[in-house]
Amino acid sequence: MILIRPETTNDVAAIHVVEASAFGRDDEAALVDALRTLNQDFNSLVAALGDEIVGHICFSRLSIEGGSEDSTVLALAPLAVLPEHQRHGIGSMLVQAGLEECRRRNADAVFVVGHPDYYSRFGFRPASEVGVRCEFEVPDQAFRVIKVRPNTVTPGVLRYPQPFHQF
């Protein structure tokens, strides 16, 4: 039975292993560590199978240059599941629980750079449809958004916190 829950300080090392194993490198694990120390709006969930952490997702605060400073927009990045537990729905469970937590925290929108087919299942649409561009060069179909609250995203350029520029 998979349990989705907020990360605790005891999970930090296991999260690092999940991220590094899922991506085959340390960049995403280092990104999570940097976001954790930088971002007051950092929100991280784990998927636990018994005592083992098998998946992880995090959300961190972004800004839209040219947009309303009152909006709360978040990045979903990264999402990771241990390779031996992939393709069993754990990633989907993490995304669904994470979006529900974003709703609970009154976020306005969540942005992701990811596979269009995967993220469209959860309601993510191309961010260009709401007039938001990514500060990084990414394919239009991969840069996606889900409005958590209607009519809350204003056009502009999405700006990521500094750790995203390091990896």
C-alpha cells in the first residue's frame, strides 16, 4: 500500500536517492536540496511503501514577470519514482496528491516542463494558451500549466528561482 505524505527531515537522504536513481544523475537531487533551503513556499511530498521512500514530488514558488504579484504560481519539478517502482501509478498518485495540496494552499496555477501526454492526463495545457512564456528555451507543448483557481493567471514570462539556473 502506497502512502502519499509530506516529507519530513528523516526523508531527505531517501529523497536524494530517489531523485538520483530516477534521473541517473545527481542534478535533480541537488536541485531539490537547494530549493528546500531557499524557498519558503517549497512543498514536497513522498510516496512511501512501508518504510521505503519510492517516489517524490515537489512544488516551489515562481513569479510571472509582467503578471500580477498577487498570484501564487508554482513549479512542479521534479517528479521522481525509483526505477523499479515506475509504471505502477505512483507518479500519478504523487501528481494528484500534489495538485490537491496546491488547491488546499490556494495556489493559482502550477507550471511544469514535461511530457505533454503524461501531464495532459491531469489537466495541464500548453502555457501559451494563457499567454505565459518560459524563461528557458523549451518546446511549447512541453511547457504546461494547470489553473488551480480560474481566471488567476496573467500573461508574462515565467521566472524560476536561482537553483533552476544552476542545473
